[in-house]
Amino acid sequence: MAIVRTTQASDLPGEINQVYMRGILSAARKVLPFFNGTRPGTLEKKKGSATVMWRRIENLTAVTTALGEGSPGGTIAFGNGRTTVRPTYTNITKTVAKYANGINLTEEIDLFNIESDSMALMETLGANAGESLNMVAQVEFELASNVRYASGVANESAVVGEMLTGDIKWAVNKLQRNSAVKMFPQATGNTNVGTSTVRTSFFGITHPDVELDIRAITGFVGVEQYGGYTETFTGEFGAVGGVRWASSEIAPVTTGAGTTSTSNVFRGTSVDTNDIYTSYVYGKDAVGTVGLGVAFGTDVKVMGEDKDKAIEIIYHKPGSSGIADPFNEVGAVSWKAWHATKILNTNWITKIVTLAKEP
């Protein structure tokens, strides 16, 4: 007869004397793109402050007046009469907050289950940490003030269309007019091997449902057409209109938002309650992210892979709790991270709000 232990909400559930066949099955892993191209920062643990500051030096005014001749024969003024300017600084601050999650263990986990179980739990928590912090970052992205509703309608309740060329053009033009820094340089293709040129591009994040609509836009270049001439990143599926796109399951979807359409061709519960999707297009350094101790990465990851060093994974074996655990039965595995995300330049990030067609 199997011995079943009583579990609490945070305990690892299940019978304690089950036998694993050959290890642990892989869990699903999501694409985590919301740190890509952000300005990383670092806070030292002993600096006495929970606030991080990014400093931006603003561009100087263009000089259009030529210098006059100096006066070597006369009295020499300080700087030979030349004037200089003082640069303007913009300081942006954000309070760093602590995020954490954990699982309780008992000695039965080590006695009756394979040794790799605790390692698998640590990997699962690492994946949870990456997803959690990316979702915290996404909340900050949602504060972007430059918003395009599909086909240029006035507000979310009027959105009745999918992502189209004009929506991407609007976002790219908005960034270019404000001199946003491109994320990727131009990549030149080769007709001899069937690859395509990709122009200098901003970065875009969208949902997999919207990915299908973007792929249908005229001029779309799939990532498989890049060839080997440019580096790609996790989740990238192609480029169009000056944006290289990645899709992620954690991109926001408002289910049954109450928008209306003339036909039941969009995703949602019915023609009257279509789902609303938000996509982001932004330039380099438009957003800042920071961890306490070590800066967060600036690339796209799959949850559970290459955990960022700013995420601390903690493992307390049974028997390490002192008098609180007199029989050496209780342990824990957890993660902890200090994190903040902040929009650093509102003119360098845009949102596009659309529907998504049924495939």
C-alpha cells in the first residue's frame, strides 16, 4: 500500500514512494522577450538605497553659425572669446522591489525519489523567476503613451481589424521622427543562396496569434530567409516594415474584450466579444531593467534556460533549519530577485492594439 503524506499549499504533492522510470519529463517553456534591448543597470547590495537612477545626456543643439576670426593682436580674452554650452541631463528613477517564490520539501523527497528531483525543482523555479520578472517588465511596457489602434481608429472599443502594414508604418515613423536608436543593423542577403535583405530595424514583441497576421503582410521576410548572414534571437519569426519581430505567449491578450466586428473571422468567443492583443515596437534603450547585484540580460530567453545571475536560487536541505526542524525533515527550494523596469524614453516605444484572425 502506498504511503501518502499530507501536503500544504506550498509542498511538493504526491505519494512519497512512487518510482520514476528514467527521470523527469520536460515542462513547457515560454519565450521571454521583455528584456531585449533594454538598458541594463546594476545596484550594489550595500549602497543603502532601493532606488535606481538612469541618466540621459540630451542632444546638443546643432551649430549652424561659423566661428569668427580670433584677435591675436589684441587683448586675449578667456577662451579667445569663444563660448561653450552646458549639456542637459535627464535623471529617471525607479524603486527596486523584491520578488520571490518557493517550494517546501520534506525528507521523503530525498529518501524515496530520485536524486535529480531537487535539481528539477530548482530548474522549475528558475523558469518561474524568468517568467515572473518578464511579466513585471511587461506591465511597465503597457504604460507606453504612444498607442496605435488597428487601422487608426480612435480607441480600443472601435478596434475591428488585424495588424496591417499601416499600423507598423505608424509605429516605425513615430520612432524615426524622434530619432530612436535602431536595434539591429542592415543585413544584406544573397540572391545566389535565396536570402533576403533586412533593413535596419527596431524590435517588436507580439502574441503568436498576431504572428500569423504579420506573416501575411506583403514584404514580410521570414527568419528562415535570413540565411546565416545575421544573428537571430530566440522567438524571432521574421521582419517587415523596419521591425524584427518575436512572438511570446506572455504578450498581453484581453479575452472577450467586447469589441464588435462585421463577421466572425477574428479570435474570440463570438462576433461581439473579440479578443484584444497588444504588440510593442521600440528602439534600443527605450526601457531600462535592473537587478540588485548583477544587471539583467538584454537578450531573449526561453524560460528555464540560462537563468540570469541577478536571480538567486536558494536550496536548503532537510536538516539545515536548526531547532525549527528537530527531526531534520524539512527543507525548501526558492528563488529571489530584486527587480525594476522603467520606460526611459516615451518617444522610443509604441503600442499597437489589434484583433487577430482565426487561422
